[in-house]
Amino acid sequence: MTLTPRKLNTFTIFKLPSAYFCGVRTKYIDSNKCVVSVKHRWINQNPFSSMFWAVQGMAAEFSTGALMIAKIKDSGKRVSMLVTSNTATFSKKATGRITFTCNDGHLIDEALKKTILTGEGQTVSMKSVGLNEDGIEVSTFIFEWSIKVKS
């Protein structure tokens, strides 16, 4: 069963309700790329008339995590995943619809092979870039994911 944006959005309702209520939605996913968007609204605002940084982080993390979920699912193995570190830079106020894109699905493949083969944990650093409706970068997040085969 292939992961689709619709399945991922349904997943957020039950497993990540705060992301769902803040408007985080998956728009596109394939084996190497995931696009997640969120619109600046009353529920996800900060006192400075822009999107709260943590809401941007939820959307950015989901763009990397959805790729990880898909790759682990395709492996047929039981693999745990955990964010072990995160860095972010903010370059412009996030207003309107912000679209986060992660193009790092290919980075997961080698780490997943290694953890399945050796049983040792592996780490993968994945970047998600947030652009506003004018195509201007508003934020960039880097998430380090740790994966390990469950025993």
C-alpha cells in the first residue's frame, strides 16, 4: 500500500491532531520528495502577525518524517525512528501559505539498508525549506533522524 497525501492527512487527524488543527497538510509525496503546506491563520499565529515558529516546525518535520515513514514501510521491517536533533533558520515573516519541501528521500535508502543489515542505529540529516506564496524562503529546518531495527 502506497502512502498518499490523503492517507497522510488522515494519519495527522488521529496521530498528530495539533498539526491537523493548525492546518498542516501533505500536498505531494513520492520516493524522494515530500511537500507539506500550512496557511497562516488565527490558530497558528504569533503576537507578531505571522506564523508561530513551532507550526512551521511541525510542517517541516512532517515533510521529512513522511518520507521516513514511507521508506520504512516499503522495507517491510520493523524500524524505529526518532528525531535526535533539529536546527532552524528564519529569514522572513511567515504569512500566507507556506510550503515546506524535502527532497532528501534518497538519503534514507543507504541508512535503512545499513541498519537492517547490521542492526546498528543510523542517522540521517534531512532538510526542509519553507517558501511563501511568492517563492521566497521564510525558513529552513534540518532534522537529524535516528533509525534502528526493532528487536
